[in-house]
Amino acid sequence: MGNFPKFKDIGNNSKDSIVQSDIFGHRFKSDQNIDEYLLEFLQVVISEKKLYVEGEGEKITKAFFPLIDKEKLEKIEFFPESKIDLKRFVFYMNSKDESRSKIDDDAYYEMINFIKDKIDISCNYSKKDVVKFIEKLLLGFSGVTKNRSWYAQSFLPICNSMILPETMIEKKARRNLDKDFEIGGIDFEYGKVDTECQTNRYNFMARGGEVYYLHVLRGLIKNPKYREELTNLLEKQLNEYKQIETLSDTIHKIWVEGIKEKYEGIILEKKITKKLGFIPIEFGKREDYTVAEITNFLKSDMHPFEKIEILSKGIVFQLINLMHSEARYYIGKNTRQAWVVDMTYNFSKNKELKKIASNSYDTLEDDMTNAISNRIYETEKYDVDDKDSKFKYAIDDSYKLCRKLAKDIGVLVPLKGSGMRFTLQENILKFLVVSIIKPGGKLTLTTFIEKLYEHFGIIIGRNEYKKAMEDLIVEPISDFSCFDENEKALSEMLKRCNFLRDLSDATSIVENPYLN
């Protein structure tokens, strides 16, 4: 096994390395929300980067996806912008009280006053009403807020200004800052309200989006023909809400200018340096598909808000598939994964299909468990006393994580109880159609089902199960009739989503209705 980048700072032969990171890339954690995978991916995309290249030194670039010799790339750093003042303005009064502090109270109301001073109004609304309207407008673009402190909340990544890194505030440190603020008077360094925050913690944004970025980057180095197109598509997507970006930038500018005018010599900006982790080079088995899929998807003229929502789920789906593939490689199974997907789960009593699909999902958890077990127990790398605890943590951040994510995006049923198996919901089906079929393109239903198997190992019909049997991936069976109902159920869902058109009794066409 090798890593991309080479990442000499973390060697997977060290006993201090993280087991699950060695296998699946550095790293995935259960606290990361679905939307934060896309947010974190885009955060790396738009940030300035520093590349450490063997024999060439350091290179600074603003390219979304820098072209570089993948064999020489040792490390990537990137420099996101915090803009915690924007989070404070939008989320502070809409979050739980225990996350607030005296100095942040003061900063929030300072921001309100700065904005009021800039408002030139000639209608019946007061300046206070206008500020509250702006706050509520931006709050409408909140992404992850559930039970989190204001500084740990995030926006939907609809434009550059809302793609902000994770920021954490340690409560004890904030209380101490409150005391300094109360007694400091004019000598207090007010800039600490923004700079005394932790910007390099990985609590919620746990690197899953960074792993996806490295996967896409490596795919683009291998397939440079997609690089310019994907860059342009992402730029277009992030410019769809230009007015919101301008408003957000203006709010930030008002804060910076206002506070610098009030406190001469204040330092508000603190440079953030983040370091990308690594992925196993075996992720390359899927990178051609991933790059083509995300490019196809972004080319389609879907509503930009819907596009973000579906892409967030689609990226997570790709990553679960990728992790299973990597686990199989790691334990020496030189065949692709096969996911028998039950499209009949909510209306049929097809016990045979349920059993086959449930066994198929069990294989995912078994493969991941075996990969982790092999890594921990069959090497001399780890101390005997540490092995059991390392195994537990690795399980939590691998198959248990995949189980949670699959349920969150609606592709694993039931939510509780036995017999867990894969299925497809309309949002994921939409991602699959739009990412596999080019805008305005068409495939026969038979070909589309074959493509699902080719791209993701998804088994819907009897033909794909037979192929998997021939390759010794699935258990042999003699009666394939249960798959006929499954294929019909997929057809019905495609029709409901306006993706399927019957040309005759024998031929149906799956089409991507979105234009380029």
C-alpha cells in the first residue's frame, strides 16, 4: 500500500498511526454531517494552497485542482478564511444561551451598530428592521445548526463567502477573555474576540470532504481533460448566488472597517493553515468514474439549490462505495463489491430478495471488520494492550459510520431492527441518473442497469447477479425470479421521477432531462 500524497509526516507503519486512516484515508468520523462533506470539499477547492513537491520545494497556487506529478507530491496545505464575525451575526442570537459570552454579546451589538451606520433608508422600515431582515435572510441559508453552539454552525455552501472552516471556542478560555474584557478598558486587545478561536480542530468537519478532494484531485491528475471543465463548472455553481455573496462580503467588510476604526492598531485576521491528510493509492480504482460522475452532474442545468442538496448526498454515497471497495482490496479480495439493492422494501413481501439483499449488506460490514482486524491483530505494529481499544475506535469510524451515513441519505433500511439492506430513494436515484447519463442523453433501461453495476457494483436485475456469481462475488442461487419484481420497482421509481419513457412493451429509455 502507498498513500497520496506521500505525506511523510504520517507513516502508516508507525504504531501511533490511526488504523482506520491507514485503510480508508485520513479520515472519517461519525460526527460529520452529510452537508459538511460537500462544504469541506469546497473549502479545499476554493482556498489558496501550498504544495510540497519532492525535488522542487514549495509551490503556492490558487488553482482549484493543481496539476502536479502525483508521484512527487509530498504534502498539501491550504489557507481558508475564518470570517467568524459573519457566523456571529447570523447564528449568535439563534443559538443556545450557554454558548454565548459577554465579549461576543458586545461584538454582536457592535456589528449591529456598524451596519445601521451604513444603511441609507427612505422607506417606512427602521434601520433595526432592515438589520433584522438581513440577519434572517442569511439565516435562511444555514446548513448545519442542530444543537450546536453558534461558532460550530455552518452555512449551505452556495457561494464562496459561506464556505467557512470549522471554528471552535473553548468555554474556559472564553470566560477568561470575558474577565480581561471587563477589567481591561482601553488596554484590552479587542481583536481577540475573533482571533482567540480554535480553527484547526476537527470535531465536526472531520476531514471526510478533504478525503474526497484528494480522491478527485488524483483523478484529475490522471484525467487532465476534465480539469478545466470541472473548475469552470464549480466556479459557475458558486456564482449562482452572487447577490448573497456580495451581501455576506459587505457585512464582513463593515465589521472589519468599523472595528479597526474604533480600535486603532487592532488585529482581526489570523492566518489559518490546514494540512490535508492522505488517501490510499488504491482509491484510484474508482477515480475515473468519480471524476466523470461529478462533472456530468454539475453540467446538468438543475436548480442550483437542488443541485447542492443532491450533490451532498451523492458524494456521501460515492464515499461509502469507495470505502467498501478499499476494504475488499485490503483483505485480498481482488473482486469488486456487489450491492444487491432492494427496490421493493416498502411494498413487497419478497422474502427471497430481502434475504439476498440483507446478506449483501452484511458483506460490507464483514469486509470492513476483517480489514481492520487484519491491520490490528495480524501485524506486530501495535502494542498488545492497545489492540482492543484501537479495534473499537476503528469500527466506530468505519462500518458503523457507513451504516449511519447510509441511513442518513436514505439508502439503508430499516432504520431500526434486523435485516438491514440497501435501497434507493429518489434523491440518490436522481444523482445516479444525472451523474451517469450526460445532460440530454439517453440509455436503454437495460444499459442503465448495467451502468449501475459497472460504476457502483449495484445489482438490480438477474443479469447483474449472474455476472457477480460468475465472478464469485455473491452467493450462488438457482432461482432469479425475485429480481424481476426488483427491476420493475426501479422502473416505477424512474417514471415517478420523470426519468423513464416507454418506447414499446419491450423497450424503455432512461434519460437525463436536464440540459447542458
